[in-house]
Amino acid sequence: MSLSENEFLEIFEKTGALFNGHFLLASGRHSDVYFQCAKVLQYPEYIEELCSIIADEYCDKKIDTVIAPAIGGLVVGQEVARQLHKRFIFAEREDKKLTLRRGFSISEGEKVLVCEDVVTTGGSVFEVMDIVKDNNAEVSGVGFIVDRSNGKVDFGCTQLSTVKLDVKSYLQEECPICVQGIELIKPGSRKIKTD
């Protein structure tokens, strides 16, 4: 199963998850478009539909565990793991670094699928991949809902997004929206300094 870009955007618009304005992304970049996946993921029918695209891609691959970065990737990782009938764990920030807590562990040689909600630069996914590799386990692939980079971020393994969108994002010093004096909003979950 796959969704066209229009079908995908219709889901985001229907759930009030697509915003226009001036946004500070978790990557630190600025954009005039923001996807609040959490608003879509309130609805089990959309979670199931979007995550089934990822699960279908990886159902024939050897996977022991699904992992996601907190907080954005939690619902996606949990649902993909449910559909694949695999264990689910997550990494969370401690002293600004993603780490395994709550007794979670990854065994040597374990095959791990990394899931996320939105990818712009891939920073959180790369951090989770490092956790997997630091435990001498193997990244089996990466699955995520929105690829804001339109395929420009390469994780060096099998990767799949439910939709690729070429949404512009800018470094603060190059941001044309800042020049227009439009208020900068930080809608995501990660605490980022806005000045």
C-alpha cells in the first residue's frame, strides 16, 4: 500500500496537522511549513494506515527489535513493532544526548529497525543508529512518516518514508522568513533556544 502526496496532505489537513508560518524545527533550521505528526497520530486509523507502509516494507526482513527516539518517534515505532510482532524500545534524551534508559538494552548481533515521525536532517535517527552500533547490533533499516528532505538524507542502509516532500528549510542566518519579521514559533517537543 502507498499514499500519493495529495492523499497524505489531505490526512494532515483533515487532522489539523499542517501549519504555515515561521517555525523552528528540532534540527535548529527554520521553515515556513510544519508537520505536527502527533496531531495525525491521535487517530488509530491513520496510525495504522501510515505505519503499515513501513511495516509492509520490512515484514520480510530479519528484525528482532524496533527502536525510536522519544518523543516524536514513539507512536510510529510502537505501531510498526505491533504490526511486525516485534519488541519495541525507545531512546530518550539525558543531558542532551539520546540514550537507552528504563532497563532497555540491545544485544550483540540483534537486528534493529529504527523508526521516526519526521526527518529533516536525520539527527535523531543518526543518534539512535549510533546507539545500535555501539551495542554491536545491526541496523536493519530506517522507517519514518515524513521525509522533509525529499530523499536528500541518506542513512546508509535501507530506508523508507511514507511520503517525501521537498519542504524548504533554512539556517537561521539564511532564513528569508526572519527578514520578513514573522514571529518564530517552536512547536516541536525538543527544547531549543530561539534567540
